[in-house]
Amino acid sequence: MAINASLVKELRERTGSGMMECKKALVETNGDIEAAIEQMRKSGQAKAAKKAGRIAAEGVIGVKFSADGQQAAMVEVNCETDFVAKDKNFTSFVDAVAGRALQTEAADVAGFLQEPLHDGEDTTIDTAREALVAKIGENMNVRRFVRFEAAGNLLAHYKHGERIGVLVELKGGDEQLGRDLAMHIAATNPVCVNESQVPAEMLDKEREIFKTQALESGKPENILDKIVDGKVRKYLAEITLSGQPFVKDPDTTVEKLLQGAGAEVVRFARFEVGEGIEKKQEDFAAEVMAQIG
């Protein structure tokens, strides 16, 4: 069967793939466009599988709000390079994933990936990801997502470029306070809202470290507890949102700021691209020397 331009054009529009790849698939399937799509999907899955082991620590944070402002979602989607993180195909995918996260009821990423990327379509998020991997040539992952439903409270957000995103749920206060708090969280990266939310194992670990440090410095045992308690109080002020000095006015704490506004932070989420992902360290000098040797 002759492969004409209109057939290639239709396949390109339906798959988003390059002209030569579309033409090749149509030739191999004798012009059967549905068979060509299936073949290209399988090819994309194979290419994605080959790249799955490559470290993807760059990417974009996507945020979406519902029209009434009562629901918000945030996602982190990773790729391998900053260059691809700016690619229109990649950023469009992130935007669509964030839009789906706004509607999802999935409990985890594995379930989320099996949902349709767009309403009324069969293509899942993971299938679309695989196709994009095949098209762009880099490993990509939907790493995490979070969805807030406000139930009458205020939802606010802040994005620092495309690499840090924050969602805040605030009871009382106003939009400006919500944005200021989101900006503060982006800058200071607190662990939780207040002392009651600090995991016991984290606190026990720090207390043991402080005690060991005090003993090794030669402090008398009869004042160890007092020293450790003081260090713990300082530590809690550093890691809890309420205990931190407010970034726009370091003379007041976030707790006092909230009290003055008659407001309360219900919860927050902060995503930073690539945090916790071990990146491959390239030693180019050693690589050159090895080649010379």
C-alpha cells in the first residue's frame, strides 16, 4: 500500500512522534494506522525500559488548583537533564499530570500512573510517559504527588522557579498570609508544623547525639540533662514551622505571626526537584586521564 502524506500526518497527530518514525511504522504495517500505533507503543515501551535504570534527578514541580480554589495538587516529574526540563513536550506532560492529580483518588504513585492522562482517553499516564521517553530520549519518572482538599479553609501556594513548590492549608488568615507562609516554607524547609508532629524516633536520635557530644566535651554528668534539653529546644525551633523566625521579619516567629492573624496552619507540603536522589558524580578529569593512560 502506498504511504501518502495525509496518512503520515494523521499518525503524527495521534502519536506525537517524528515524521520518519511514523512513515517507517506505516510501511512496516502496510498502511494500517491502528497496527502502526500499537507497534510504536511497543517500541516506546522497549525504549523506556532500556532507559529506566538511568538517574533522573532533574525535572519540574507542577501545581494545579480547582476553579473554586478548594482543591490543589502538586507533582514532581523527573528527567535526566535541565535541558529536557525546559522542553515544551516535557512541561506539557507535567502540566497534564498535575491536572490529573487534582482529580485522582489513587493512594500511591503506582495506582496514579494507571489513570488516564486526559479525560475521555485510554492513554494512561505511564503509557504517555513511555512514549515521551521514546520521543525525547531520556529517562523520566512521575516521582510523587500530593492532593489537598480544603473543606472551607484557605489553600495557598508558592513556586520558586520550577524546582521548588509548596502547598499550604490555612485556617483563618488571608491569601497574602498564605503566600508568605508558602514562601517561608520554600526557603526554610521545616519538617512539620509544630513540636507535636515531630516523629519520636527523630527526636530520640537527636537527643542521643546531643548527649554524646556533651559527654565527649567533658561536661559534668549532673548538668547533662539541662544541656541536652536546651539543645533539643533549639533543634525543635529550627525544624518546626511554628518555631522558626519568619523570613520576612526575623524578630518574630511564625507562631507569633499566626497568633497575630488569628490563623492556624493545618498542613503543608514542600517538593524540591531531585531531593534525596543520589546523582551520579562525573569526574571528567579522571576520565580524560584514564583515556590518556
